[in-house]
Amino acid sequence: MFKVAVIGSTGYAGAELVRIVSAHPQAELTMITSRQYAGQPFSDVYPAMAGIVNLTCQSFSAEAVSEAADVVFTALPHKTSMEVVPGLVARGKKVVDLSADFRFKDPAVYEAWYEPHEAKDLLKTAVYGLPEIYFDDIQNASLVGNPGCYPTSVLLPLLPIIKATFVDPDSIIADSKSGASGAGRSVSLASHYCEVNEGLKAYNVAKHRHNPEMDEVLSLFCGRTIRTTFTPHLVPMTRGMLTTIYVELTEDVSIQDVASLLDSFYADKPFVRICSPGRFPNTLHVKGTNYCDIGFQVATGTKRLVLISAIDNLVKGASGQAVQNMNIMLGLPETAGLDQLPFLL
Ligand SMILES: NC(=O)c1ccc[n+]([C@@H]2O[C@H](COP(=O)([O-])OP(=O)(O)OC[C@H]3O[C@@H](n4cnc5c(N)ncnc54)[C@H](OP(=O)(O)O)[C@@H]3O)[C@@H](O)[C@H]2O)c1
């Protein structure tokens, strides 16, 4: 059994890690931390885990965490992660960080969108944790920067087709809708029930921090600069993310061509399900699971390809993907602990 710690265990992503790791057949949760709830049983904070998780939240100490665990998940806000992660990596721990702090290759891009980076050296060795693309690099990584939820939902449908000769990579428009848990557990006016319920709004239009993240990955993957137009929306549901992407086609392409390309790209990838032509993803079908469902359509008469993805923002968009990365780093089956069946409705 590998010993696992979750730092920031009472936030939404951290708590989801606690849920998944608790049922993992080859991992044992040995340490959970929180500032606000230090000294309190986890099951007092999340009563759903009564009788399942018997750990008490601890204050963070790099020494204590390193003694207790082989692998550490840091589910902290950006900036806080870069203060915590170097001490864990220096102690030889394998770390999967869920914040944005170790996702970027170019520190200047990070600093333009976030703040000054205090652990730039680690960016050279940190691996972007999108397993469907970077599996080999993740196997050898000691630090993985787990992707953002929006980039995961945009990159998985787009990467298989972006290098094809029949698409115009300068024409990408992505439009995402996220459930309110994407904003985290701390209280804010923007995620207040009355501000979210029965409403639907765009926010950070064409200036969301996940836009440069997806653009950097797309550009590195294609070997040329790519700039997407990305608009996120907040929808009145707790979990789930649906993304619609529009790309111009430079030649006539049939829906069967797109189906073959996606099917062959993801043939041996356990968590990506390609919908048959004419069927489209639904956030309900992936809720609580690590699946990303992808549908597509060629808009007749317009030479435009439409790609649609659905993920659970807390699972494939955060903690499930983080466990998938841990599995790969440890040489475990990629699907270990991630075999939750979807609800039917
Ligand atoms: N929610 C999502 O769907 C999602 C998806 C992908 C990635 N992420 C990323 O995952 C990370 C956690 O997100 P979240 O949604 O779980 O946020 P959250 O619900 O606000 O939780 C943040 C956690 O970090 C701890 N924390 C906050 N400030 C801290 C500080 N200054 N020092 C130490 N600990 C601090 C909090 O607990 P205490 O205050 O008790 O210590 C809490 O456990 C973020 O970087 C986020 O961008 C989230």
C-alpha cells in the first residue's frame, strides 16, 4: 500500500481526493490537513464520510507530511501551493499539485496571469498532468501540475484533431459551462445560492486564467502559436462541465472521418468515451466519475466542426485526474480506485 496525504483536504477538490483515495485498493490515506478544521475529524466537516474516513485534520508541516506519506496531493489555492510544494519535493515525495502553480512551462505566462513565481526552477521538471497525452512523462515525474478543469474539457476533444490538415488552428472558439463547485468551498457573493440559482451567466469573457493554460498546451503540441477564444459560464448545478468548441474546416470532412480520428486516438484510453455520431454528452452521464465524454458534428454548409465534451469538474477536472496521475507515477493500473460507475440519471 502506498501512503497518501491530502493537503487542503476540506476544500472541494481536497475532499473529493479524500473520497476517492479512501476507496483506492493500493493507497492508504494517512494524513489530511486543514487550517480552519485542524483538530476536527474529517467526518465532522463532511458527515457523508462518517464510518468511512476516521482521520482528524492536522495543521500542515512539511516534516510531518513527509513522514506520513509517499505521495502528496496539494489541493490548495495558487500561490499557496508554490510555498508548500518545494519542501515536499525536496524531501523526495511524489507530488500532484491541483493549483495552477506548476502547470505552465513558461514562467512569464504564469506571471502575466497570476503573480510572481517563487519556485520557477520546479517548472522545468514539473509535468503537465493530462495522462491521455503525457503518460510517458508522468511515469517519470516527481511533480505533476494537474490541469485546470476548463483546459481538460477543451484539450481532450481538441488535441486529436488540431494537427489534422483539414482544420484551421487559428479559428478555435470554446464555450464552457461549469457547475458552482468549480469556484471552491469558500464563501463568496458570486457563488451565493441566490446569485447562481435559476440564472446562467458568462464571466471573465475572453480573459479567464485557464485560457493561457490551454493555449500553451495547444501551442507546444502543435509546434506553433495558437490563440483560442474562450468564454466560461456559470450554471446553477453543483457539479459538471459541458464544453462546446467550434473549429473551421479547410476542406470537406465527413462525420465518419471525425469519428475515426477520435476513435483511433482514444482507442486505449480508459477514461475517454467517444459518443457515436448523432449522440452528444451530458454532464449527468459522467457525474462522480473520471470519464470525459466527447461528441461531435459537422455543421452542414458551413465547413465548421463542433466538438462537445462533458466532465465532472471535481473528478476528471480535478481530483480523479490527480489520482490517475498518481497511479501512473507509481506504476499502478491507470484506473485503480477510479472505477466508480456513473449514475443512470
Ligand atoms: N473546484 C474545482 O472544480 C477545481 C477544479 C480543478 C482545479 N481546482 C484547483 O484546486 C485547488 C483547490 O480548489 P478548491 O475548489 O478545492 O478550493 P477550496 O474549496 O476553496 O479549498 C481550498 C483548500 O485550501 C486550504 N487553504 C486555503 N487557503 C490556504 C492557505 N492560504 N494556506 C493553506 N491552505 C489554504 C483550505 O482549507 P483551510 O483554509 O482550512 O486550510 C481548503 O482546504 C485550487 O488551486 C483550484 O484552482 C479546483
